[in-house]
Amino acid sequence: MFAKYECIECIIGQIKNIINKDFKGYDEKQKFEIMKNVSMEMLKYSTYGKKPIEMARVIYEMLGEYTGTTDYFKEEKKQSNETFLDVFDEMYTFLRESDNPLKNAAKLSALGNVIDYGVKNSFGELEWELENILKNKDFALDDFDSFAEKLENSKILLYIHDNAGEIVLDKLFIKLIKEKYPSLHIISAVRGEPVINDVTLEDAKEIGLNEVSSEIISSGSKIPGTLLSDVNQEFMIAYKQADMIISKGQGNFEGLSGEDDNIYFVLMAKCPVVSRELGVNVGDLIFSRKSLFVK
């Protein structure tokens, strides 16, 4: 997926958000210079035909040089993971007793960013929210049936994860897949190092992803998405061996759209650019393997 003109504004907004959050010890002049220098470098690097996550790579590299870290959302990631882990067993029971456990688990996985991350007083409050969401939200692009059919004869599934918090919902989805297809080898791939609130090996370990996934690997990616030109050898081996691939979230969609017919994209369209690319509305849920997406 090529970046569109709106992506420039969005990436500059990301620079501003990180400066606001993690540059509190800097005075206004220093922040001005950082904002200017990082923005100019990003614009210099950006040419039409690049993917949005390619353009964003520059800003995280440069901001990391100022702060010595790219793990700007460590505490937020931990909190969102813990919030969902606290009700993991209840959500699992809820899904198992629903009309279509596997598909409903896929919906929850796609919906991870809109479920309230605030601490719940009881599961009853969250249960109402889940029932309401599943009742009123269907996939706007829905290839779930072909996914379920293809699972029957698959040996290796590569699951490319996206954000913290929702990775607990990915874990639920994988748990239900594994229960139905116990011989399926499921490889979970996460980011190579911290970037925004994306999942790393440390996050995967904290939520016990190894309890459901057969194998957990780092993709080697240092950007908020997956580009095949950037990944490590371990990821490429898994990518080529997999009978099926789940690409979770917008960042992975930006990097992998059009790459392989075996990829099922699972996401919520959260911005106008991605919505236009998919031919859906902002807020729509996607579970699609269609390779019509423009590179």
C-alpha cells in the first residue's frame, strides 16, 4: 500500500505525540529544533511510492537517538496487557459458549483497539460490552469461511501480531484454533524491538503466548509494521513455510498488502487512507485474503 498525502500529516503527528510524551525535560527551543529536524529528515526520505511504515521508520530512528530508547509506551503496554489478562478466563468461557466461537474470537481480535482498556469492576460489565459488539459488528470484508476451510488441511500457520493489549485477544483466538486443530503448528511473530505500542518478545512472554503458540519468533522489524525487505532470516523461513498467514492490524497490512495470496488480513480500518484502499468505511472490520490491494 502506497502512502497517500494524508500520511505525511499523520506521521508528523506521531512525532509531536512522542515529543509531548517523552521529552518533558527539554525546553521549548529544544523541542522546536527536534520537531523541525525529525520532520525535515522524514520529508527528505519520503517519495511517492513508499509505504507509510517506510516513511515512519526515519522518525523512530531519529527520536531514539535523542532519548536512547524507542520504548515510549512501556507502561501503557503493560497495563493494557494486564487488563485483558485479568479477564482472560472469563472471555474464553464467553467465547466457547457463543454461537460461533472461532469467528467471534476473530472479531474480538480485530476489535482489540476499541474495547475499553479501563479497569472493569467486574466481568459482567465487560461481558455486556462484548455481547453488544459481537451482535452489532460483522466483517465488512469476510473471507472467514475460506480461512476455516483452509485450516482443515494446513500444517503451519504464521500469525503476525500487532499491538499490546489486543495480543491477549490474539491469544484467545489462537487458543480456540489450537483446540480445534491440535496438530497445527502455529508460529507467532512479533516486532524486533519496541516501537509505539507494538508487541515484542518481552510482551509475548509476559502474557504467556507460549501457552498457545507452538513457537514465538522475532520478525526483526524495527518499524510499526512488516516489510519483507526488513525482516530477518528466521521470519522469512517461517513466512515461506507457512500454509496460511494471519496479518494483524493496519501496520502489517500497509507492509504486506498484495504480497501473498495465503495472507489473511485481520484489522479494523482506523483511518481514511486504509479505508479507501480497502473500499470500506472507517471503523469497519476486515477478515480478508483478497490480493486486490494496491502495492
